[in-house]
Amino acid sequence: MKTPVDAARTPSGSSLTVAEAKTKTIADLQEAFSGESNATARYAAFSKKAAEEGYKEIALLFKAASLAEKVHAGNHKAVLEEMGIAVTPAKIEVKVLSTKENLEFAIKGETYEATTMYPNFLKDADAAGNQLALISLNYAYKTEKKHKAFYEQALAALTANKLSSLPSVYFVCPTCGNTYETAAPKRCGISMTSGEKFIKINTL
């Protein structure tokens, strides 16, 4: 026979109760909103720095990623507001170094989000049964994995002095932030949004 505590446990086998998972999901979304808001500002600054250093291809990548992170922040905020949570503006902290160092920093950040932060947040949202949170967090999770690969590709090209091998145009999904090189798909591979609605990034 289940005790009252056991009965409150989540069906996914989480050690959290449903109530605890709901509270944790709110904190997760607030942390994700702050992180994505900072990434938006950070990548915009990194884009400007890359342009100043003559790395237009990398500047375009950072500009596209900044837009994608803005989409993620907006989605996380919308879910919190749907839950009745007031969202305060995130404290923005941006440190700009050389483009090489900025890429290395971005890779570390995206790796953490794709391998640790978002997977854990998704588990909490699943335990809480919060479908909107799952959607928003999954959008970001899948996109950050792509950004990590883009940054690794850019760093390799910069190191090998082969920047001309990098894309000169990106397309960002306005629904989920999914980012594509060179051409927009017929439909987004994450949110199914029409490619016609994608935002084209080819100028600074």
C-alpha cells in the first residue's frame, strides 16, 4: 500500500514529489530565462567583436545565435507568465575577449546547456507534468546542441585560417530558435514552423 508521500511521487520515478517538481520547474525556467537573456547580449557583443577583428563569418554566426537565444528567453518567459509567475528582467553580465576566446567560452556554455542543464530541467518539467515547460526547454535544448557544433566548426576554421569555409548566411526559426546554415528548410526540424517564416541573417 502506498503512503501519502509515495502517492505524491511522480510517475516517472523521480525522487521529487509532483509539488516539488513543479516548484523546481519554476526555478529552472527562471534560471534558463536569465541564462538565455545573458546569451542574447553576450553573443551580440561577440558578433561586434568578431566584426571588428575582420571575422565576418563568425560575426554572422554570433548574430544568428544571439537571435536564437532571444527566442528561447522569450519562450521561457511566456511559460512562466502562463504559470502566473512575474518575470523580472535578467541581470546582464557580458565580458568580451578575443574572438578565439569568445568562441571557446561559447563552446563551454553550449556544452553545459546541452549536456547538463537542459537535460536536467527537462526531467524536472516531465516530473511536474508541465507540457509548456517541456516544449520551451526542448526547443532550447535541441538548438543549443546545434550551436555547440557551429561554434566548434568556427573555432576550427579560425585556428586553421580557413574562415572562407564557413557559412555566410544563417536562418533562425522564430518559434524555437532552431538555426540553419546556408538555406532554410521547408519546415523547421524542431517546431515544424514554415521555412518561409525563418529570419535570414546575412548582414551585420
